[in-house]
Amino acid sequence: MNIDDRIERRLDGEPGTGVFVDFDAVSPVSHVDSPAGRGPMIERLLDAFQPALSGSAPPTVYVYGPKGSGKSAVVAALFERLAARGGPRRAIQTTTRAVEPAVPGFAYVDARRASTRFRLYRALLSATTDEPVPGRGVGTDELTETLRGAVRTGPDLVVAVDHVGEPGTPSPAALREWLADAGEGLVPACIGRDPPDAVDWEPDATVEFATYRRHVLVEVLTSRCSTGLGRDALSHAQIRDIVEWAAGDAHDALAAVTGAAVSADRAGASTVRPTDVDAGIDAVSRPCVALGRVLALAESRRRILYELAALPDEARATVSAATEAVAARPDVDLSPSTVRRVLYELSDAGFIRRETVRRGGKGRPPSRVVPRFPTTAFRELFDRDARST
DNA sequence: ACCTGGTCCCGGGCTCGGTTTT
DNA sequence: AAAACCGAGCCCGGGACCAGGT
């Protein structure tokens, strides 16, 4: 947050004494313009893309590393800058331009929201053209031709596809093929968690992200909290405790901070108390699914998880009980049969865990339903999203 | 044998953009 | 110009069948 924003905030009448000042600054799903403590990684990425920047053909690049190590934050920020500094958007023909721009275009796509060919092409079209892109009622082949047309002229386009190879997102090999089908100049740069030898794709270059070191993650949280939370709302010691617990995972750490701040906010406190830190940490299961995955789900699935996260323990004791409780909520308009099926689907995809409980009854023993995502942070994001629309 | 939980699959229908007919 | 129609992707609902327990 720059000085103007800070002044603006005071002009809006916010005294700056609440817990939250800028929710997005601490939210695990929003990426900041300049990620703290990751300068060396930006250099490594620029090294990998150097050929493209000096006029040669762009290389294919694979960026990998564990969850919460800053891959998305750094690559998204870098590609945004590269795209902004690149030539005009490709759909805009610049016949007056004397020399073809030597530097390729750059685009960032989240595979979680582009999990099919149709959706990938759609995402690319809206990234490269200003025209509205149809979301339904049009065939994939037709969309392919539209994209081919938009890409045929102009420089190459480096497409960073984030979160490849997760459950529900395409593999690098599938993406390479999809991009090749849609034009010559589309060069993939995939970002995933699997090491290169476990991936069905041979990139020209690889860049590895390592887990955050403790002191760097402290730096990240301190920076985020200084803009996102009220002054001294979270003490240095508390930040260190959360970092210690998070074991280098920035996503989990930020989710815990968000949960702690929500807890304090609800209690009307102006600073985060020890019980709030405990509550914040408790609401983040370990291991846990990234919030970005939860938010990329269809609206009906998000609604089910939202309701599920607020159920008391006994209502989650069996899948049947959870089904009944969720389906009975007024805002859920799915049939119990569908809720049940979706719960099993979400369990398969890792969003919830089923723990079989021994019980003296007849038949196969049921299993308890446990959320595997940051519950408080998700519910807060869900509420804020509902309020803004 | 019987019961309940879990897996898998697919037809139908919804919504939306594009096309043809009125 | 409006209305009717068509076809695309995607979601919902439900049922057939399998698994694991008494």
C-alpha cells in the first residue's frame, strides 16, 4: 500500500484502529504487486526467459516447488509486469508500426479456472482481446478458430499456466497439446508442484522454488500485516509463532493470520489475542487444500463447503448426517441426492477428508466428514464475495 | 443373509450465443 | 425486428452396482 492509499483511507474516515485495514493484503488468495523476500527467484525466472527478452524464440519453462512457496505470487506478479510492458494487445492491429516487436507477449492463466480446452481458449481470448468472449452456446472448435485468428498475426505469446497437474486440472502434456492446437506461437510455461522427472513433458528450462525459510516468511507476514491489519494488531512474537507452526508454507500462514484476525474482529477486539491465534491456527487443517482451489469451484460446490464448514461436529459424524444437514440449509437448493454425490466428489478431490468411525450398528461403518481447507478464511471470503455482488 | 456406505455412470435439462424463420 | 429454434458445454438427479461390516 502506498502513501496515497494510506491518506485515502484516513479521508474515508477509517481511524485505523480496527483489526482489518485492508483484508486483501492478508488474504492468502490475493497476490501483491511486489512479493517480499523473493527477489532472487524473480532473477532466476528472468534468467530462464532471457532468450525471449533478447529476441530469440521463447523457451518452454517449468516452474515447480511445494505448496505455499510463492510460485503463483512471483510468477503472477512477474507476468503482469511483462505483459504491461509488452507490445499492444494482439487483437489490435498496428499496421503503422515500422518494426515488429521483438519481445513476445505474456499471459497468465490459472488452470483451475481453465480446466478444459474450451475454458483455456476462453481464458486466453479474454487475455488477448478486448472483445467479449462467449461462455456458452458456442463449440470448442469454433473457439479454437477464433483464437487461431487472434494469434496468427503478431509476436509469440508466452502462456504461463498455473497449478497444472492438480486433481481437476490438466497435465503439462495436455496443455502443450491444447496450446499447439490453437496456434504456432503459443509457448507454454507451466507451474506445478511435481518435480520435472514426474511430469509428462520436456521443458527447455526449469526453475525450482524451495520452501520459505523461517526468517523470510516472517518478513512476508510482517509486510502483509503492516498494510492489511491495524498497527500492532499482530505482534512480532505472534507472527513468529504462526510461522513456526506453518513450517514455511506461506499459504497456510496467511490463512491462519486471516482466521486469527477474523476471530479478533468478531469479538470486537482491536488487537489479536492469544486465543485468536489459536482459533486461527485451528481453522487451518494440516495438510490443507489451497484456498484458491476452493474458490475456483462452481458456485454450488462452494455453497456446500460453506455450509459444511459451519456444521457442529455431530452433524458431520456421518456422510448421511452431513448430507441431511447441508441439504436442509435454506440457501442450498440442491436435492439431498445431489448433495450426497457432491460430498463424495469433494472428498475424492481432497477438499474434505472421510475418517471411518467404528460404530456398533449393522452394515458398513460410516465415516466422519472433516474439512481439509481453511474454514474461517474461506467463510470470510465467501461472505465478502456475497456482499460485494 | 442382510444391511448400509461408497463408487460410478449417464440421460435429461438448463442456460446461453448464434442462426433461421416469421 | 422479433420470435422461434438449434446446438454447445455443463450441471443435476438418480439409479445400478460394488464394498465392507454384523
